Amino acid sequence: MANSSDENKTVFCPATLKLGELHWYILRASGLMYNKTTIEIKLREGKLSPIRQEHTDFGKEVGRDEINWWVFKKEPDIEELKKQTTRALEATQKLKEASKLLSGKRAVAYPELLETLRNFAEKHEQEIDTLYQYVRWLNSRDPLAPTILFTYRVWGSTRMSDRTSKLDQSEAEPKAETVKCLTEIVLGLVNNLGTPVLFTAEYDIGSEIYDSAAYDEESASNIRIPMDRVVRLASRLAFEECGEYFEMVRDSLRNILLDVDKFIEQRDFVHDDAFWESFIKKATQTEKAENLLWDFKETVTMWHTGAKPETEQAKVAFAEDVASFANAHGGVLIIGVTDKREIVGIGSGRELENRLKFASDVLSKHVEYGREIVRLRQIVLPDKDGNPKVCLVVVIADACEPVGVRDEQGRYTYPIRREAGLTRVSREEVFEPKMHRKNDNHDFLRELYQFVHEK
């Protein structure tokens, strides 16, 4: 990383340096995440060889959305994450609003530009410290965690590139000079290549004059751009970059909270026995045909077959039933309900335990996917005579990538649930409608909730 310019030394103070340090933790997390999730493969020998990127097993677990991965897969205390993120969001919103006011100001001399940025940081040191402590808190949970503040989902490729700088990821703490360089990037005083904002402003003005053809080439060398004009443009560019930084961090925090709220809502639904009891009762009593989001089965064939060939086929058939929901829009498979929608259950005692373990083992072996997308729930309901029966509710996420089913010979199918029933299609046919999705989800649970409560 290039050394910080002495020309900017007056901007450095405890408040501004905290911005550089917190950005170091964010960039370090982003770099570590890339190294753990991605393999770069050269397609041929030589320095100029094109490179193909492939996901590692960990990369498949993370998927295409680091925020969703952290919230849904890693965070051990979701309520604490919500509390800490809410506090950081309140502080960052103030920083975003205050930095927006900078955009209307114009410095006439470069020292004035630096003083304006320093004064801004010192005036809002409390909010900066709150954000700083939040990033440090994330890092204490996992060095990868701060990457949720720097994702393609929020920043996009161009903004991420503009704020990226090469770091020594082996360092546990940033060096003072590195922090200064990153402070300049956050404040908009240099770009990711180390180019000073004054140079960028002078180049932009010079290009504008050149493109205007207001002079001939013979007199071009005699043109002098007034420094006050350069500084005015430089201040606008710097203030806009500074404001954009807080806007993107603010939007990242908002996205984290959106996923936290979704996680809590879906967790509460999935683990709410009363909800599933209400749903099954309503679904068995409705005159509507079975929805694409749910299906009833009296039992599962694999629990009753004896000969190995039939058992293996039945295992694959069960796995395909589950995968067909994941490849469509997610849904629920309810086992223990007849075609006439009568509650019969799936057994009791040791028989029940064995069947549940059998189902779980089959899904683990035959459903090919990098992340967990199936949850099993036991729900007790009365049969027509009032006797308690245990039904199995298989809750299946809407997968953001194709879910395959592998048979004993290593062959794959990609089943999908449609109006006509289960259909086996190509992997590409499943992928196409999902190609822009960033994460697995249980959004269909809202539709089930509405179904339960509709008059």
C-alpha cells in the first residue's frame, strides 16, 4: 500500500483515524472471505493466462450473499446482533445526514478542505466511535464477520473496487501508516490507486477544456488552470465520496436488519407448533386443491419396503419429493395425512424415532446442496376419534441454486414441483429462474400464514 501523503497530515486525528481503522477490519474480512470461498484456476500457462474462478466447499455454504450467510448460518445470538446493528445504524444515519451537508460546501484552498473534513469527524466523534466499536465487535465474533458491511448486494462492483486496497491479511492489527492511507480513501482524499483528489480534479478540468476545443493545440501548453478552481472541484469530489461511504455503510446495516427480522419471523414460524397445528387443520379442512406450496402424504414408501432395490428407489423418490419443493418456491411436505385428509400419524415410540432418523439420513445422503435447506418438525394432532397422532412436517426452503438428487449409481436428477406434479428437468432449467437470487429463503411461510388467517 502506498504511503500516506504528508500533504494530508493535518486531516488526521483520533476521529478520522478510527474511520481508517474500521475500514481496515472491513477490507481484511472481505479479503479473507474471498480467499476462503474462491479458487482461481489458470486456464493455460503464462502470466497472461485467463483465470476461471470456482467456489470452494465453504464458498458453496456462503452462497452469493454474505449478509444472509452470517445472519442465517453463523450468528449465535440473533437478538444481540439486532441490538448492536440498530445502535450502529442510528449512529451511521447521523453520519450520513451530516456528510450530505458537506456536499454543498466548497473549499477555496486545500488546507481548508482538510480542515472541513477533520472538523466534521471531530464534531461527530461519538457516532464514529459507535460504528468503530460495532466493527470491532463483529471482528471479535469472527474475523470474517465485518464483510457483511462490504458486499456486492449493497455496494455493487464499482463502489467496492473504489474502496478496496491491498492489505497484508496476516496482520491481526493494522499498521499506523495503513490506517492513514485507508482514512484518506474513506474521506475521499485519494482513490484506491492512491491518486490524490487534487490530481483527479485537475485532470477532469483539463479534459473538459480539451474536449471543449476552446483552444488550439499550439496554445495548449500555455493554459494554466486556476488552483482555486481545482480545489473547489476537489472538495466536491471528496465530500461526495465521504458521503457515499456512510450511505453505503448505512444501507448495509439496513440490509442486515432486514435479514435479522426475516430470520426471526421465519424462525418463529418454523418452531411454532401452534402455527403448524393451525395450518394442518386449515389445510385438511379446506375445499381447495393442494397448493404448490404443500403436499400431504399418508406415509413414505421407504419406511415399508424390504428388498434393497425397492428401498433404494424409495429413498431417491423421497429425496426428489423434497428437492422438487426447493427447486420451485419452497414448501411443506406433511406426512401422516391421508388422501382424504384424515390425520393418521406416522407411528409412535421406537418406530417413530427410527422413521425420523431414517428420513434425516436419507436427505443427508441423497439431496445434494451446499447448505441446509430442510427442517423436520413433529406436530401432534388429534385423529377423527380424538386420539393424538404425530405428523411429520418437512419444511423446505426455496433454494437460490439448483438442488440435485443423487442415486446409488451417482446419477443426478433435478426435480421441480409444478402444477402437473413432480417433473425432472435439466440443471440449467432450474437455474435460469433462480440466477438473480442471492440467498435461500422461506418467504413462502408468509403465504402459509395468510392462508391460516384468511376468512
